[in-house]
Amino acid sequence: MAYKTIYPFTNETLKEYANHTDAELEQAIASGHALYKKWRRENNLEERKAQLHKVADLLRRDADKYAETITKDMGKLIGEAKGEVLLCADIADYYADKADEFLKPQVLETAAGEAYYIKQSIGVIFAVEPWNFPFYQVMRVFAPNFIAGNPMLLKHASCCPGSAVAFEDLVREAGVEEGAFKNLFISYEQVSKAISDKRIAGACLTGSERGGASIAEEAGRNLKKSSLELGGNDAFIVLDDADMDEVKAVMNFARLFNAGQVCTSSKRFIVTEKNYDRFVRDLVEVFSQAKWGDPMDPSTTLAPLSSAQAKKDVLKAIEVAVANGAVVEYGNKPIDHPGNFVMPTVITGIDKNNPLYNKEVFGPVGEVYKVKDEAEAIALANDSSYGLGGTVFSSNLDHAREVAAQIETGMSFINSGWTSLPELPFGGIKNSGYGRELSELGFTTFINEHLVFTPKAVVEKHKA
């Protein structure tokens, strides 16, 4: 069986799940498409708003239960898992509250007559979602599309099936109609089959570049809308006038949250010469204070990685970096435990020829680069295949924003680590993907902006 919950703290298999058949996939597509057609005929927005608020209420009521499911699936610290659940509740409430505003027809200025466009659903959306935020990533797609009138089919990561089942049960408990959301334990061959189906209107993926290219290819071949979020190696730029106490205060969150398994976590710390030595000392100090252990224990501050393979991948990346001249300032020592733990590691001395230079390491590894000045910092930040997020630290906020505007990325955070809020758009450029989730931009990703135009002569005739 491909879908298993293997607890990352013990590597014990807790539960296995059978794959869905082609017949079950067909039923899910048919049910979703029928509901889409029904929603287009009926004006039941008020009902959907109430149901989405109910989803939020249930998430808050049962936050501990859902958090444990997340932790057992992929190893996240229990406190971080509960925070994820509560963020999902906020996202659900946000789109329910904003539904009328986001669906309001938009008047267009034209001397040729009267024009506006209405925002309409397009059909069933197929989503392929990852393991690192097994509730949040799903909610980012479900909430806006549910409000818009687009049913959703989910192919979740094979290592977090418990979360997929729990999310489907949550939606069902909230009274959402059958067909609005369906989890499918299917193969990638079945994913391709689904996306090519004429009843599927769009596809989205959060995951690897390889997975994104595959989904985009299938969607493009079948002329379907698509949206991709493919990770990054975000730059954390520390300028000469940065407040180093403030910088130190965010180091742990910026890199070690979720054991470093965050698309927008700071992967590359780019520091000007003035602050470089202190930065390295501070980063080593912060990393050395991380306490690995049982992710269900609130006192633990470093979780295991999501799988044994994830651990191997991170350790291999460090090994290759060192073999190519990088220097380990701290870490890279084994942790004697059956869980998937990687010791927080600080690496310096990475040059452009090092394979780590343009690679996303999905784990607790901080890469520190020394640059002589701001111009070199900007150039280094932009010398990447990725462009998802990034941070700029400076005591002059206006100047920090000017620097941020020069970074080729989708999101910039000033004097802070990354953040995610329902009202803030999320997404990147380059190999980090395209399209946006969250905020109004996320709402319009799979929306038909339907123009309604009446020529001036027709308008005047009917006014007479």
C-alpha cells in the first residue's frame, strides 16, 4: 500500500490505507461535476458561507485532535501543528467573510457603452498537495474554491493519509454537500487521467519542481488552468545597519520552524562583512539551543524530519556540500535515535561551483554567505533558479523596502522571518512556480472573469 502513516519520531507504521480504484475516481469526478452544475443553477452562496464558518468552528473546537493527526503523520511539533489548525480556521472564516466582496461584479470604464465582469466558478479543481503542512495546504485551495463554487478533488502526499481523511471528515461534519471535497488515495497515473478528464477545470500543486512540471504538462496538454508552488532557497539579507539583536531573535523561527521543512523558510543567509562574524556566532548559538525529542512533548523545540528518506536527502546534501569545499561551523553530527532527526547545521564557504549553491535543502541547515556590500547581497540573492520569498533586515525601513523591491521573488518580509496570513497573497516566480494562493489573488486563481457589455446605442435606446 502506498499510503501509510509512519510516525517520524519512531518510524513505526501506525496505519495503512488502500488505494482508490478507477471506478471510485470516476465517481468522485462525476459527483464533483454534478455539484458544480447544481451550484451554477442555484444561488446558495449564503449556505456555503455558513458551512465554511462551521468548518472554522470545528477546527477550533477540535484543534488538539487535528494537531495530533498532523504530528503523527509528518512529525511536526504539537504546538506548531495546533497553530496550523488554527490558521486553517482563520482562512476558512476569511473567505466566508469576504465572499460577497470578492464575488461582486466589477464595473469597467468604457466610452463605448456599459460594461462589467462577473466572477464565476469554472468547475472541479484537482489539487496535489504536500506533507509539510498537511491541513494548511489543503485549506488554501479548498476555502476560496468552495466559496467560488468550484468543487475540489485532493491527491495528498502518501505519507500523511491520516490528515487527508481527517480533513474530509471535517468537511462532512460541517454539512458540506457531497462532491464539494473528496480525498483520493490514487497513483500519479490516475492523477494524469483525472486532469485530462473534460470535467476537471483546473489543477494545482504544491511540491517539487519535477512534480510541478508533470502537473503543468498534463494541464497544458489539456488546456486547463494551473497553479504551482514549488519551493525555494529564500535569501535572508542582513545589511550593514541591521539591528543584530532583532536578527538573532528571528533566527530560530526563520530556519528551524517545522524542522526547516518550510518552502519560505530562510535557506540562504546573506550577510555583509560588517556583521558576518557576529551573525555566524549568533546562528551557531541559536542552533545549538534546539532541543530534539518527542514532537508530542511541548518542551521539544526540534522535530524529526517527515520521513527516513527526507533525513537521508538532507544528510546527503550536507555531505556533497562539504566534499565541494563548504565548511561546517556547527552540527552535522548523528543523533542516536530511531526517529528521523537531523542535527541543526550551519554551513559557510559555499561558492558558485558548490552543488548546494542553487539547491533547496528541506531541513535544519543554515547556509551563510559573506558579501562586501548591499549590491553584492542583491546580486547573490537574485542568482538563483528560485524566487519564492525572502527577508531584508535594515534599521531604515524605507531603504529595506527599496532593497526588497530589487529582489526577484514573489514575497519579501521586512525585519522578520516569513509569515502566512489569509489576507496576504502567497506564491513565487522562476522555478518557484506561478499563480497565487490566499488573499483575493488566491480567490481569483480559478475564476472566470465573465465580461458583460452593452453597446452605447443599445443603452440609449432602452433609456428612451
